[in-house]
Amino acid sequence: MTYIEAIIIAIVEGLTEFLPVSSTGHMIITTSIMGISTDHFTKLFTIAIQFGTILSVVVLYWKRFFQSLDFYFKLIAGFIPAAVFGLLFSDAIDALLENTFVVALMLMIGGVVFILLDKWFESSNHRAEQEIKYPSAFKIGLFQCIAMIPGVSRSAATIIGGLTQKLSKKQAAEFSFFLAVPTMFAATCKKSYDYYKLGITLNAHDINLLIIGNVVGFVVALIAIKTFIHYLSNNGFKIFGYYRIALGASLLILYALGIQISIS
């Protein structure tokens, strides 16, 4: 992997991780076009740079993370379903990453849902922010489990989960960001450990790439989160729906052209 490739991948990760468009789908397309999707270090890189994007949430909302223990307990309540589901079905989830049709189909189905979302939750435009209760946090966590199907998008599932719990669009999106911190941290640690067990060793060049990737991912994610919240507060979800459908179609085209598509 070159420095340019590392920067491009980190930019894509930072832009898409917290938007409801599936960062997994974008990673598949980006690394496949570059021809490095099956390289072991590429697989590790796409996982490890999530630390940078996680840190962006903590920095941007640092007051929330030092507000009270109740905040953390609610994050734990939302995290538990994904933790249990992930441990039980990790092998099946990894296998789905190799199924291009599943990823593309989920992107397209999610796109249709997002086109209809504004109509379904029209009242969310006028909802005042409210305190998130523990049962609501847990239910949003159940929605997060759906996102373990590649192409669904973790942020998309949790935002929809938040809307079903009577949260405003802004509050649903922000809780999705918060819930990403323990979820992505745990998933990143597990995947990194899995690759460590394979005996993958890193040289100075690899370490420099990881540092650059995390820094770039951190900066880009900061901008993406602030832009997304501003856009969502003034607009609807339709644009993300149309984009997801276009992305799913792109995946199918890559597959039809015989381009190797896999990040697992």
C-alpha cells in the first residue's frame, strides 16, 4: 500500500463511517478499484483506522462523555445486543462480506427505506429533544444488530432505531455517533487481535501508514459529522437513499466486470 492509497482509503472511511451509506460498501469499492482488497495489510488497515474516526466523536462531543455515569450506562445498554450477536455470529458475518450480491442488495433496500423515511417519520422534524431511557437505548442497540449484515450501515440502522423511539433526527443521529464508540472500539480490537494471531508483522512503513490513516480519518470524520448534523437538521434523508441505490448498483457492475471484491 502506498501513502496515496492510504490517504484515499482514510478519507473514504472518515466520510462514510458516520453517514447512513455503509462504510463497508465504500471500503469494498475503494480497495477493489485499487487492486489491493485481498492484501492482508489492507484488511488490517481498514479496521485499524477506525480508531481515528472513533476519536473524532469523543473530541467533538467531549462534554457529553464527561457528563455523567448515566451516559455510559445507556451506551452499555445499547452496546450489549451487538456484543452478544457479534460474538455468536462473527463467522457468518465475515462470510457475508464475501457475498457481493448481499452487500449490494442491502444497500439498495436501505436506499428505498431512506427515500421513504421522511414520510414515515415526518413528525420527527418537530420533536423536542428528550432524555433517552434505558429501554430505548437497548432497542436502538437491537437495530444495530441488523447492521451486522454488510451493506445495511450501522449508522443507518441506529438512526432509524432512534426515530422509532421518538427521537428527533438530530438526537437520533448523535446517539448513533455515541453508540459507535464502544461498538467500533470492541470490533476493531477483536479484528486487530484476529490478524495478530495470524502472525502479521508490521514494518516501519506499515506503522507510518497506520498513523497517517488514523490522522486523516480523524480530521475527515470531524468535518463529516458536523456537516451531516447540519444537513440533517435542515433537510431529509432522500439524498442518502438515492446515493445508496447508486452505490449498490456500482458494486454489482464491479462484480459483473470481474473485479475482485472482498475486504474480509
